[in-house]
Amino acid sequence: MPQSSHHNISLVQYHTKPYKYGNTAMWPFRKPVDLKATTTRPSQPTDVTAVSHLFRAAGRRFLATTGSELYTAVEEGRAAILEFGSDILAVAALSKPIAHVVWLRALAISERLYPRDALKLLTPALDQVARSHAITQIYYAGDEQTDQWLRAPLEAAGYQHQTDVVVYEKRGWEIPASGNPDVQVRPARAVDLAEVLRLDTRCFEPQWVKDEGILAPAIADGSFFVMAELDGQIVGYSYATSHFGGRLVHLVRIAVDPEQRGRGIGVRLLAEFVTYAAETGAGLLTLNTQAYNHHAQRLYRWFGFAPTGERQPVLCRWL
């Protein structure tokens, strides 16, 4: 049975730009930072305004969450702050923990610091924040642009390559099989949320589990979020997102109860997804999965999905 996982991640990299004076580009004057005079600490609610400003002005930014989720992390102490005097020069924020696992969701570093120096100072503070929330693993997923400046400093700070998320795509609506005909597929309802959360926890490793903040809005969206039932029991679910005016549909998730695998439920859900894409007129179907999930990839290839060659590296720091 496939385990397809997708990160709805918006990765942003910015470079500091010089000011313009007439026709001449001039770099803003910045007083050098004495690294020995910097301090680190956990975030607190009063930091929200300064953190917001830093993310607007920082020379380097990585953001894999919404602004509201970032500010919640700051308010709840799930972020580490690097200060120089009264100035916040860097901040790193973590996702909500799931089974002692979190993701690095946001990082901003002032142009007054080199990323490697900032991460060297910030990492021990972030470790302390993580341990205070009973966290044992911190994950990071980037893209090519972000990795150009962030991956090396993270690896120097102790993050190690764990796997890659690989991308598959399909053009066309051919379906080699429809799966178990006894499986009933129906649209998900709000009352299904508890069962969806239970299935997600049972089906995936903690770092890939999606929480209520992702799954509840996905059910409410109503475009493609379906439940699979067999013998009167919920045995799986699947959902997808639509992009570019419906021209592309992305399979975010297929999950089947581990005790029910091998009964054609995953094939049934994948066939439903392709049928949905055909009915909406989508020309391109995409999905992501872990590089080590060979069983899922065999199924996707059978259905006509082909790897694009894109790989999203995933790093992990074990505490």
C-alpha cells in the first residue's frame, strides 16, 4: 500500500539588496556584530512584533508555514532567539510536536550575520527549546534555492541527510485497474476528522503525520477528499489539491489502515483520484513520496506516473 506524503511548503530565499543613491548602488552601513556579545533564549509572546519585522527585513529567510502559525510558535516558546543588545538578529521556529518529532518551519537571519555563524549560535538554543517540549528529532526540508545558502550551515550544525522526497507526474487518465470493487468511496465529512487523524497516525511515521491544522481545512475544502469503507468500516482516505485553474492536480495523501493492506484499497483510491482528474479536465497529475518507499513507487509507475528527477532533501537532527 502506498504511503504518499507531501509537504505544503512555501520556501522563500531573499538576498539583501543595496540602497540606491542616484545611479549608484550603496550597501547600508551596518555596525559589525561581536559574536561573543550575542545571547540566545527561547521566544516569548512579546517577541512577535520584532520577529515579524525581522522576517520582512532579514537578509536570509526560510518560511515553510503560514504567518499565523509562525507567530503561534513564537508565542508558545517553540522558537529560539539570537540577540545582540536589544536587537533580534536571528530566529528559528519549530512546528507543533507530533510524537516527539518537529520540523524546522521558519528561519530568519539578519544580513549582519553569516548564516553559518548564526546557526552555530542558534542551534544549541533551539535544541534547548526542543528538549523543553520533549522533542527528540528536528527535521528540515528545503528546495534548491533555499539549500544554496541554508543546507551547508545546517549540516555544519549537526543536521544529517535522512532521505529525499521524490516527485512523480502523470499525463493522461489511463487506469490499469480499479481495485477492490467492494470498497465504497464517498466524500469526506467534517465528522470524519477524528478517524482521519487516527488513520494518519497509524499509517505514517511521526515526521510525515499531518495534524488537524492541515487535515480539517482539507476536508472542508471539499474538492477531492474521500473516505474508503469496507464491510462498514473506514479503512482509508485520500485527498488532492488543485492548482493553476484546475490544470494540475496534486495527490497529497493516500492512507490505508495497516491491518487492511493487500486488499486492493490503495489501488481503489488511486483509481478514484485519476478519475477525479479526468472529470475536472486536469492535464497533469503529480504526487510526492519518500525515496525509500519503493512499494508505493511501483504502484505509481504501474498507474503511469513517472519520476520527474526532482528531489527534495530531508535533513534531521537527533537530540
